[in-house]
Amino acid sequence: MSNIVEIRDLQFGYGERSILSALDMDFPRGKVIAVMGGSGSGKTTILRLIGGQLSPQAGTVSVDGQVVHKLDTAALYALRRKMGMLFQGGALFTDLTAFENVAFPLREHTDLPPELIHNLVLLKLNAVGLRNAAQLKPSEISGGMARRVALARAVALDPSLIMYDEPFAGLDPISMGVTANLIRQLNDALGSTSILVSHDIHESFAIADYVYFLSQGQIVAQGTPAEMLESTHPYVKQFVHAESDGPVPFHYPGKSLAADLGLEVSR
């Protein structure tokens, strides 16, 4: 099976601060791949590199056989038309209805007639269970519903690659389950590849085919969800089982409390 995204020996940072290093990742077509890890581990940065918002300092990110950072503006925009993006928090246009939010990419990137756009938007909203909320604005629906509208917008152009940045953040358990099921169902229905950046173990493991674990900008473990649940790697074990202490310490590293209080006896 071919990969729609391949990352090879990727290096990225801001100034002298390294964010990602020696990264090698494959994202096979038709699969849901979860990228997991603690805050600041570089998960969202990977999505930005795939989308061409950032350029690597070394190594390559290839999408559909094209090295993203070597594309000119026109070619990059053409590649992005094959991508869908669900932003953290949804990022809907607050002054537009659910219908207009989903219609936006169709009007921006196609020359389809209004009648066809109308029907396509209703089909996308129907797929996420919100066809009857088409004329409501984001402020008139719940957070979970707004996330589903954002999901309908992300798949409006039937993309071959869909990227999700923390799609479960801030949702109640029912909405989280609904959103997770929709991600899997839409991926399979469209024959797309989904890259899922998340902290949520239960929802992500329920729908993912493969999982990458990042820590301090490097892949520390990878495998199927079942393999990750059984992993004895200290970081994965701490993350999966929500242990309070481990490789990721409870206390920020530095001097001891006794030293700060002047109680430590020097030897």
C-alpha cells in the first residue's frame, strides 16, 4: 500500500530551540493514523509542515509524491485542495450559518453551479447529522454540533487527506464519541487518509489503525493501538494509563525545594 504522506529525517526548530528532530513517519492511504504525545511535543507542527505553512530546516515532507517545501505558490495551493483541515476548536466563521460555512470551500475552490453547491452542502451536513441546522449560526448550536459542522466543512471537497488538530478538545463524552465515529466513517466512505492529532486515548485508539507517540520532538514508540496498550515503554505507559509521575515529571526540573528554602546542607 502506498503512502500519501512520507516524512524523512525531518528537522525543525525556532532559532536554537529544536521542536522536531530525526523524524521518519509514513501515512498509508485509506488509514486513520493518530499522532499522540504531551503538549509541546510537536504534534501540531507536523500538520503545519504537511500543509506547507512551515518549511523544515532539514529533511523532507512529501505529500502525494511532491516535496511540499519545494513547491511554488500555485502548486502548493493546488496540493492544498486535496487536503481537509479540522482546526482545534473548529474555527467556524461566526457570522455565517452552518450552510454557508460548509459552502465556503466549494465556492472558493470550484466553479460548480449554485444548485449543485446547495445539494452538496446539504449532503455533507446530512452526513454529520445537521442538515436541519443548516440555517443556524455557530452561536445558536452546541460546541459538539459546531465541531460537526467544521467536520462537514473539512470534507466538503472530498479531500484525499484530512488532518484533525485536537478534534475532541472541550467536548462532552457523547459528542466525543459521535465525533470519533464520524471521523472513522467519513474516512472510510471517502477513501481518504486521516491524520489525527490528539491527547484523548480512548477515542483515538477506538478509531486509529496506527499510532505514533512523540516526546520532545522525537518518535518514542509506534504501533497499533493494541500494541500501544501493552507497551512497556515508560513514556507510553505513563501517557496511556494517565500516571501522575514517570518520564514526564510532576515537578518542573530545577533546584530542590530544600535548596530554595535554604535548608539543603552543602557537603
